[in-house]
Amino acid sequence: MAFWSRPATIISVFLLVLLMAIVTTWALARSSPATAPGAVGPTSASPTPSSSPSAAPSISVDPSLEPPPTPETPPSGTPTGPGPSAAPTAGNVEPASDPFALSDVAPFSSGSVTLTIGISDQLDLTEWDDIGNDVQFTKTGIVGRNTTQLALLQAGEARSFSTCQAKTAWASALNWSQASPGTFTCIKWGNRRGLMRIDDLSNLDDKYKLPEVTVTGVVWAPAVKG
């Protein structure tokens, strides 16, 4: 009883116990493992990026506000007018690429040939080749041989047997200003009638090349009087 009755002793024991508790708590705190940041406790959830872009908002368009379509402009150089007229031109001259119009009358012979003026320039109307003496081509024009005669087909006249049959104004020769490329010429060959087109005429004024002429034609089978 004498020991505990001393105030100084009681205070000393209290302080000693308090000091031991503080030391124990500090030791325990030191020995505890550190908590990794973010390992414990709530974490703020990071937004996960979307794997696909968000759809763009749809926009309603009033069709009445749309501008009118712009008409297409044809390429430069494209003709916009009507196509070429099929009407015959003056002198009935037509491009050499046009098809040769045969009549419904049966042909006696027909063909197409290129002749060299100055060498093989005499046309045979039986075979339509350059070995004959029915029509000759010269640097000045066309000449009928052995009674063969020629008559230009005029503008508006049909390329037919009946047209050439009705011809009365025949000539023994035509010059190139009359019978230019594209021109049709009726042929009076004995008692038969024919039609010849001048397809092409080249090198007529060339000093170093021989002129050439290409013709296409037909001689019809029916015999004609006069």
C-alpha cells in the first residue's frame, strides 16, 4: 500500500504504459506493407473509347429547296444541229462512201476498179476492170470509146435504169469539172444502159505521181432501142 500511495510512482507507471503503446503502434505501422496506389479503394472508371464512330445525325432536306439540275453541256466540237440531209445536192454529188444504189432491174455486169491515168486507164464494162476499150480516163476528163456515150445524172434524178434509159442528151466526153468525185454518170453502151459513180480522183496535178481514178458502176441487162 505504501508503493501505490505515492503519486510520483503512479504517474511514472502511466507514462511508461503510454509510451509502450505509442511505440507498439508505430512498430506495427512500420511493419505493415504499403498499399500500391490504385490497388485498393475505389478508382475512377476511365471511359472506354467506342470501337466505332458515333453515327452522324441525320439531316432532313426539303426537296423543294434543292437547286435544279444543271443540263449537261456537249463536248466542244460536238454537232448539235440536225443530221445531214438525204436530199441530193446540186449535180447529185455525194460522198464516195455512200453505197451505190442498184436498180431493181437485173444487172448485166457491175464492179468497182481503180485505174491509173496514163498506163491502165481504159475501162472494160463487161468485167469492170482496166483491160478494155469502152471508157477511157484522161487528165482532162472521161472519154467514151467505140460509140460509148455519157450523160451526167442531174440533181433530183433517181439512180435507176429508167432514168438512164430516158436520157437523150448524150456526150462523147465529160471534163473533170463536170464529173468530179461523187458524181453519177449514165452510160450508153450499145443497146444497154449503165450508171457509173466517180468515187475518187487523186494526183491529177502532181508532177511526180500518176493520177488515179476509182469508179463503181453497173450495166443493166435489158436492151434499149435508140
